[in-house]
Amino acid sequence: MKPNRAEFEKLALEQLDTLYRLARRLTRNAATAEDLVQETYLRALKAQDGFVLQEYGIRPWLLRIMHNLWSSTAQRQKRGPQAVEDEQLESAASNVPAPLPINLASNDAMDERLVKALDDLPPEYQSVIHLWAIEDCSYQEIADALEVPIGTVMSRLHRARARLSQQLHGLAVDEGIIRE
Amino acid sequence: MSQMEPQSDEIQLKQAIGRAWGKKAAPLDLRNRITGMIVQQSPAARSTVLRMPLSPAPSLNFAGLAGLAIAAGMLLALGLVTAALLNGSSSSPALVGTGLPGEVANSFVYRHDACCQAKDHHLLQGINNDSLSAVARAMSAELNVPVVATPIDGWLFAGAGRCRVWGYPSAHLLYRHEGQTLSVFSIPQSSLPSITDNRDYEATLNGHPLAAFSHAGGLYCVVGYAADDSISPAQVKDIRDKLRDNFPAVAVDSLAPGVAGNYH
């Protein structure tokens, strides 16, 4: 289905918060994030004639525009996230899927440690885990947004969790929350 | 890993990540800007989409009457857009003026407002920020177009930065005078849509007078703002005219390599 202009604008505006949050995650800078969101909407408005509403709505389409925009900007500036092969990412993470080592439900100190552990993840993992955990995107939506196969989404998520588990286990031991 | 029934530790992890990273809403001013930008999508901006298929001799691509009918329709659409432009009528309630595409004007205004909020706009690392000639030389070499960096009568130079407009790098000089703020942007024309060389542009957008000129491959845009509306379009236009009349005779090729830096 091809939405008319008014429908398109309404759908697009509904995703502003989602886009802003991902932009903050990608850029780690409020002003740059706002620029990125604005540029994403400009591109989306220009490209709206080619947009067709599908199963997951407009969200993956807008996220894909933003992700591509940021990737090309980062490459141009030779800063920010660089393309990293999954093999490289894999070597940085544990191959063994570990259960989460501690109770994450109510521990303020652990939240701080979790922030650090999350922020230490490679950007490719952060994007996936952000879309999965914060935006509650399905694997297929994440795959569409990042233009990677669904299997890559699942493996990145799996490895990100393994890595978090690894790091938080060490932190939990350091804090005396659990014993080795 | 099944998505059908999330395991309890998945839910727990999602909640913990939610707490750690937060789920912030977009700032209100960003929301206003995006909403305004959508409203300001003028026929001028959309006309580029209409024009593109016409340029490579469309009749060659069409067969018979159907092709002619489509071509005629496109020409009619282009004619309507052109007529709207010639009449100076814009669908935008906020943008007044001609020539400068609404979204580009919006991008200049956005950057002006965002940078005015900075405590210090001396943002160029490796360059003496208080030396306008040093700023001009370094940024000209970096952008590959002459950069306008000059004192402006009655205005206090408040610093320069590498700032993005329309997603592309520009040299942004900020000036202040009592409650008024003034920006002078230098940006390659190639970064912007629908800009032609040796032309003046004027517009007013959301209380911000803009006046620009294009020359020597660059677009030079002056943006003013005062909360009490004490800066007029005529003042900004006058400043633009002075900058244009004293345009720096800088040979970019002769400049030393600039200091590459990050644009915000």
C-alpha cells in the first residue's frame, strides 16, 4: 500500500522518538543526533514517492535511512563506527552463550556497570541490542533496518548478550555480588 | 533463539537495558523543527523531482499517444510549479522569500539556533579562533571554497566552528550584539540543492531573516535573530550586501592545507 502524503507524514512523525534515540546511540552527541534526525527526515521526505507500506510499517525504512546516512557520514569523516566484519566481532565475544550471571532486576550499582558494559560493545552490537531492547523491534525489523540478514541479527544479539554476560560476571564478582 | 515466547531473562535484560540507556523522547524543539520542516516542504523542493525525468529528452522514452500524454502531464505539473514560483507564492506558512529552498533555509536556521545555545562557539581546534584571517585561510582550504570571515560593524565576533548545514560541512561564524545573534555561513554550492552561482537569495523563516549570495562556488548565508524581532530583514540584507561587495579575493589553491576536523 502506498500512503498518501498526509498519511506518510503522520507515520513518519510517529517514529521521531525512535529515530532520536537511535541517533543518540549512534552519535553519542545530542546536537549531532538532532542533525542526523533532521537529515533523515529530509531524505525520507525526498524519497517518499518510493515508499511502500509493508508489514512492519515505516519504522524499518526510516531506521535504514538513518543508519545508512550515519554510516556514510562516519566513513566520510573517518570517525565513528567503522565497518567491522562479524568474524572480528566474534573474536571479541565469547562463543559460549552464557546465562546472565546475576539478577538485573533491581540493582542500581549494576545498572551503572551495565551502562558501561553496553557502551563498551562494538557499535554494530549496540545498534542491534538497542533496537531489540529499547525499541522492541523484531529480528526481521532489525534486519531490514540495518540491511543485514536475519541470521546476522540473531548472532550479533547472541554474541552481545554473551559479551555482556562475561563482563557483568566479572563485575559482579568484583562487587562481591556473586562468588566465582 | 525464539521470538515467540521471550524467556524471563530476556525480559529482565530488556528492562535492565531500558533502565541503563533510558527511553528518552525527542526534545520538543526538535519535534517542532521536524514538524515545521514537513510543513515547509514547498513546491520548489518537490519540483526537482518533477524536473528530473524531463531532462533527458523524454519523447524518446515514450511510445505513441500514451507517452505524449504523460509528457504533457509532466509539463503541466512543471508549469504549475513554475507559475507558483513566479508568483512568489509558497505553500509554506513560515517561509517568506524566494529562491532558497525551504529545507535549506530551515537547515541554516536550525544550525544558527543550535550554535547560539553553545556557551562558547570557538570550536576550531588547531586554529587561532580569534584571528578571522586564520579562520578564513584554514577553513577555505578545508572546504575548497573561499570562506567569508570578516569583522562586521557593530557586532562582536563570538567564534567560528565547523558546522553542518543540510548535512554538509560549512564554516560558521557567529556574532552577537546585545540580545541579537548573527551567523555567517560559507558552504560549497555543490553541497546544496538548487543553488546557482552569482545569485542573491532572501528569506524569512520563523522570525529569522536570511540573506545569501552565491559566488565562486560557495553559498554565503547571513542569518539573524532577536527574540524581540529587533533585527530586520533589511539589516541582514545590508550585511549580506557588504560581505558580497567585499568578497575575499582568495585563491583557494594557494592556501595552505587546512586543519581537518570534526563537524558538528
